[in-house]
Amino acid sequence: MPRGQFIVLVLAWVTCPWTILSSANSFITFLAGYGMFTAAVVGVMTADYYLVSRGNMFIRHLYDGSSHNPHYHYFHGVNVQGTPLEFLE
């Protein structure tokens, strides 16, 4: 969590939000570029939901971080069930 907060802090200064909001033209240009990046993220999330998990979401298991969690347990940051076999070899 602290690492992610530090990354967001650095990215907030890199994007220079005061220059984005300086004029309407620069704000519209920013929004046009922002749509490209969010479309890629939404595409990956949609493919994961419909193709990989086939719409099966186990809400109680999302909040269970124990090693007995059969659906969403991570071992050293890697979900073994969701990892391709080539990566494990």
C-alpha cells in the first residue's frame, strides 16, 4: 500500500495537472488521450470477466486472504490457478 501511494504521488507531479486545467483546449486534449488508456484497461477487464472467469465471481472469497481460499489465493504475488503452464515450467 505505501509503495502504491508513493507511485501515485510521483505520477501526480509528472502529469502536471495544473497545466491540464489551464485552458479548455488542453483539458479536451487530455480527455481524448485518457480515453485511449482506459479503453485498453476496460477491454482487458471485460475479456477476463467473460472469457477467463466466465462470469463467475466469488464475492466472499475476494475478501479472504487466507491460504485456504480456493479461488483467489496468491503465493508470493502469483495466482497459481491463473498462471499459464509455460510460466510454471
